[in-house]
Amino acid sequence: MATILVIDDSRLVAHVAKNILTKKGHEVLLASDGAEGLELAKSKMPDLILLDLIMPGDLDGYAVCEKVKAKGADTEDIPVIMLTSKAESADKVRGLEAGASDYVTKPFDEGELVARVNTHLRLKELYEKLQEKNRQLQELANRDGLTGLFNHRYFQQALAKDFQRAVRYHEPLSCVLLDIDFFKKFNDTYGHQIGDVVLSTLGGIIEGSLRETDMAARYGGEEFALVLYHTAEDAAYMVAERLRQRVESHEFKAESLNLKVTISVGVSTFPHKDIPDHKTLVECADKALYKAKEQGRNQVVRFQHGMEN
């Protein structure tokens, strides 16, 4: 069941609440003041908090609630039910404004307490499911439908942030652009369905060749992009060359066909005197890719100063 934190300076009230909720199968944690309650909320991350509004010390219930529900706090999404012996609506309004979800007036009725707790636990469960669905939808929005790799838009957004971090912490960052050699011939000769199989298979090879911390994206058409974190030029070249060899030796199976595929690859790395920003990092990788094609394809070329398309 759920873990519920009861914050109340009255031992009687706290233990009555604990007995009621324990009988319903919940795990109940007790705190006798605001400071202890706030610490337990942060360390145990309960599913719900029952919070007395009037408590001694610097942290009364209102202050605890505000800290628990503060925007950006780890505890922000934990529902809080106020425990109050006051009947004045102004006190309840103040608690609700502090972030509480509901209230129960002491001495509370067992049935009412259980009902309100169950209601907010259910709402929390539904909210978490909604958040997970939204996360999944966002993940789908960031992915290329054919290859499963990240799409061009996400690649650009992520690289902009990654480049700023590399500058701030003086870390190497490498970009790899690769293109399937003579891909148009695959589509013209075998049709776009076979071409799609080649793209999808290559996406799997790329993903299987990288560290979990690196990023791979379908940059557009038959072109793919990689971001290699904490990776200097020599190491990036080795990663690109191993990938090129793996593609060259792989047998691409599409329907009854066994196809051979090669790729041309360009590599650029920050820090570099010609690379002041993330857009230039990609442009330099593209210049190196163009040079790889110009020199005969099926090879890896590093960006060098003065290299032009």
C-alpha cells in the first residue's frame, strides 16, 4: 500500500491516525514537529502527508507545507492533508494557499480520514500515470519513426546545451556526421521499402556501437549524426572508424536480398580554434564528410583548419 507521514505534536492524535491507517495496510511514519517532519518528507518521500497546522517551534504546519510544496522541490508532488482543530475558514484557506490539497478537522472521524486519504492517494496515482504517459509521448516526439534514433530537432536542441556545458567545464566534445554511400541507387534499384530496411538496420548498428552516454540521431534522409561526450579527436576518429568497418562488414538483409553498404564519415571536435559554437561544430563535421566523399567515399575524415566544401 502507501507510505503516509503524520506530522503532529500531539502523540495521541498521531497514534490514533497511525492505528486507523495501519489497519488499512498503509505504512505510517510519525514526526512530532515541523523540522523532523520536513526531514522525513525529504528522506523517505512518502506518498501522502497528514500535517497539523498548529505546532511549536519555528516551523508550524503552514511553513512546513510551503517548503514541501515549493516549486522544484523533490517533495512538490506529495499531497498534503491538513489536520486542524480550528473551524475558521480563514485558517483552512491559508493552508490551501500554502499548497495543501485538503483538510480534516480534529477530532476526525475514522471513515472521513480514510476516505480523504484514499481519494488523494488515487489522485496521486492518476497524476503519476499521466506524467508517465506525457514522458512517453515526449520521448516519441523526440524520436525518428523509422530508425528509433533521436530526430533532427532533438539533436540540435541537445547539442546546443551539450556544447555550452563543454565550454563551461573545458571538456572535449565530438560530432560525427555519416552518410550512406550511393544511397539513391538503393532506392532507384530496389525501391524505397528496401531503402527503409537499410536505414533501419543502420540505425540499429549505430546505436549498438555507442556508449549509453553518447547520442545518435537521424540527421535527415540517409545522413546520421553522433555526439560523443568527453571524447577528444583521436578517440572520436577511432569510434567513427570502428563504425565504418562494422557497417562495411555487415550483411544487410532485405526481403530476399543480401546487400553491402558503406558509409562516408566526417569528424569534428571541440575545442578547436575554428569552432566557436555548436552550429559550427556540425558544419565542420559536414565539411569533413564532404571531403570523405570527394576522396572516394567509404572512409573517415577529420576536420582540419582551412578545410572547405
